[in-house]
Amino acid sequence: MKADVDVVVVGAGPAGLAVAIAAEGARLSCEVIEKGVLVNSIFHFPHGMTFFTTPELLEIGGLPFVTPYEKPTRLEALKYYRRVVETFGLEVALGEEVTGVDWDGDAFRVVTRVVESGGPRSSDSERLRRAGNVVFATGYYDHPNQLGIAGEDLPHVSHYYDEPHPFYRKRAVVVGGKNSAAIAALELYRAGATVTLVHRRAALSNSIKYWIRPDIENRIKEGSIAARLESRVVEITPSHVVVESPEGREEIAADAVFLLTGYHPDPDLLGRAGVRVDPESLKPQHDPATFETNVPGIYLAGSIVSGRDTNLTFIETGRFHGAAVVKAILAKR
């Protein structure tokens, strides 16, 4: 039984949408499947976030990203990618999670289930699609790096930071040493929180943006933000964060804890589809020119190509993967 659609894209982020645009431009039938909302990772970024990059570097399909600002905001990006879908007439299924991909001799069987806000529905909501090719553009933001310590699942602990206002006059501990941790610490401090920044290394990361670094370093130097460098969190209790450093063990009072220690892709679905994934780097085996994996007909797009090295692939670069993938599919046909 032949395929119903030429290409199924798993993930409706900018890279996945770019694949769909390239496929439609090549007259390949294509459907994008997304378990969350459109550009789900961007939707879950902090509400007041401003991108580090300029708008033209977020553009896909040649559609202009119009904004009066030098750097666009999260809300502008959400509006832009909605316009992308409408302009190109992309077929996007939202709130559907891909649960299995396998080859049956004629096509890939792509099994999904409908997802509700509270979790997946019962198995009677399963759906089957048959695809000639499958492109994984699933990103990594859904899967935070766990510390594996007691108290990590307490209700006042989060691996995501949204906005500072709820923490006015509260004690907040931010764990991490890169941009997200620095920005969260600064915003929380300026919103009236008492902030402690904990980082396992002796200095903050060199990847912190040049306009953020002097701000966070000066706030630490003047004591507005307390810093515990060369320190690691070993336990979280309902009222304290326990850290260990060369100076010994310390308990830091905390009403809120933000574990901003990064994120990683989930290799499970890829592995079950037969794609070889390095267990250490989580990097899937693929051809860097075509983005085809070791399983013929299964491709990658976006940050998933880099595995744990999530700082190697951004929207600015992942948006070009779609053209290469579609070119490879056409060459094989």
C-alpha cells in the first residue's frame, strides 16, 4: 500500500515549517505534525523575551519579518510564524503526538495520538498516516537537563523561567551560568526579589552576550545579586537549597528555584524508528549534506542534528535545512 503523503514533518517549529515550505515549493505533498502548539518552543519562552538576533535571520520561505525593533520579541515571532502558515497554506496538525514511525515495505507508517492539555487521550484517538519520507524537526526545549537530586520535583522548583513579577519580595535561587540564568537573575533582582545565582564553574560562561555580561558581573560585584561560584546544588528542600563548594556545605533560603541548566533532545522516537543515536552526545547519525539518517527516507532538520550541543544550531541556521532535505528527496526520486 503506497504512501498517502510524500513528506511528514514531525515538529512545527521554524525548521519544520521551512521543510514544509520547501516541499510545497517542489510540489511534494507534505503534512506537519506537532504535539503542542505552533512553534511550541517559542510559545514557552519567557513572555517578555526579546530575541538576540535580528528579524531577517528568523525569516523562512523568503517571507519578510516586519518589525519596528532591531531585535524582535516573542509575541512578534508568534505572529510571524502564524502568518507563515497562512501565507504558504501549510497543512499543520496541532495537538497530535507522533508515537511511532516504521517502514512496512512500501511507506513509513506514522502513528499519532491526539493530545489534550492534561495529557494524551485514550488509544481510540490514534491515527495512522503513510508517508514516503519522514523529517524529524523536534528540537529539545521539552526536555530539561535534570540534576538528579532530591527535591528537584518540588512545586516551587522549575526548569523554566517566565516572568519576575510573582517573585517580588521573595527569595529566588537561579542555577546556571549562561544567558538564560543571567537574564533571569537580573530580571528577578530588578523586580524586587532577593536573588542568589549558583554556578558549578569558577566563572560565568563566555557565551553570555556582551551587553548582558557587564550587567550581571557588576550586580554580583556590588552584592545586589549573591553569587555562589564553583558550587553545585546537592539537595532542594521546601525552604532551602543545599549547595556544596570548596568552602563546604551551605543552605540557602529559597521560595523559588530556577534550574536553568539547559535542555536536550529526546532520542527515543528516533531510536525506535531505527536511527542510530550516539548515547553520549545524543547526536543522530546523518549525512551533513542531505540530513538523511542511516534509515533511508528519514531526515533531520533544526537543532536535533546537534544532539546535546544545542548551542551549535539555531533558528538562523536550521531554517536552511529544509531546502537541503527536499533537494535530497527529489534527487532520489
